[in-house]
Amino acid sequence: MRPPLDQRLCLRQVGPNQRALARSCGPPYRAEVVEAEGTKIPVQRVVAANDFRTLDPATVVHFVVVSGSEPARQVAAELEGYLIDRAETLSHLSDSERAASDEQAFEFVRQLERLGCVVCAGVDQADLRFDDDPTKTRAWHVGCVAISKREDEASIITV
């Protein structure tokens, strides 16, 4: 019998304004993040379409809306939906299709900038322990896309 989906994707619950985007982590293991205080992810402002490639090594990408107006939150939700939808096919895209996909994602960044927000992205490594066995700790690349008002821009996001 397969474990529940949240165990196969190695997700943990995040705050009310956060959602996790995920790709499968492989075999259906029960996993937990070793650092109980959360994973601190260094992020940088997305200033070009190809900056979305920063997220390529991530197994899980957390989407965090730190602050912003209601219209900005709506655009952020559209960006999140777009990134979720494209995650399934991203590895099958040609270079030109990937560039077009990145450019479409960047259009959401432009909309958010017009609304006074910034989009930041980054990836860091966390350690996961599988099946409660400390010898089975594995590296796990955790990504983050953070949306905030310009004045709330952070260089590190904790997920």
C-alpha cells in the first residue's frame, strides 16, 4: 500500500499565506525535515526571465506571500498556479520552449512590480531523515518563491 500523498511528496504544513509546490521525491518514503526551526532559504530578487532557473535543482518549492495588496495577492496566486502547472512539463521543454515559459512567468513578476511588489527566489539544502534512521539522512534541495512589498523585501525566507 502506498503512503498518503503528503508523505510521498515530503511536504510539511506551512503558514496560512504559504503553499508548497512539489515534485515527487522518488520512492514513497516517510520523510521529515531534520531542522525543527525551519529551513532558511537565501533568496534574490527575480530581475530577468531566466532567473526562474535558480529553482531547477529544488525538489520542493515553497511559495510565500509576505505582504502585498489584494490585487498583488491575486497576481501572486496566478504566478503560483502557473509555476505549478508548468512544473509537470518543464523537463520536457526544448530550450526555446523553456525560454518562452520563463518569459511567461516573468510577465507575472512585471505585473507584481507595477503593484509595488518584488519577487525573490532561491534554493537551499536541507537534510531529511528517512524512516527515523539517522544513517539514512539525505540532502534535500528546498526552494522558495517569495512575494512582498518592496519595503518588506528579505534576503532570507524561513519555510
